Amino acid sequence: MIDPEGIMPLNFFKYKGRYSGQHEGMRYIIMPVGEKPDIRLCATVWRGPYASCAVKEEDKTSEEFDMTEEGRLAAIEWIRQQYETRIDYWKDAPSIKNVAPIVHE
């Protein structure tokens, strides 16, 4: 399951780090957004198997959180809830072995 201990600490994000992962068909990323002094954490989820850059924005779901330890934990909990509330959707995601490559024009 998605565990806060396995996700980078707050300082990682304060230095513009991006953390991405996947769990049973759900892909996710946590990253800083905005400009100082209003930098926030943004958590985004989408259905695999593709990386976020290959997925249309309308196929992603995002939420922003405070750039605090509480915000980091809330972002992780939000990702976990996204998984749990749509578990069948994520588990039915195709394998990368079974999909055609995306060609950008």
C-alpha cells in the first residue's frame, strides 16, 4: 500500500524534488507548484500504464496541499483515498506490454 514512510520527506519537495510512483494500475506524482512564498504540494493521479507526460490533462486528477509535513501527509492520504474509492478502475488498467505506443505529432 501507499506508505508515508516510503515517500520522500518534506525537505525533498522544498528543494523542487518530484516523487512519482505506482500502485496496482494507479500512477501518481507529488511535486511542488507555484512560486515563493506561495509554493504548495500538488498530488496527481492517473491510470497507467503511461507516464504523466503521455496522458491527457483531462485524464488526471490533482489536488494541492500546504508545503508542510501535515500537507505532505494529507497528499499521501489523498492519493490513498483516490486508490481506495476507485479500486476496480485502477486494477483494470492495461499492462504496458498490452498497449500500443503513443506517437506525438
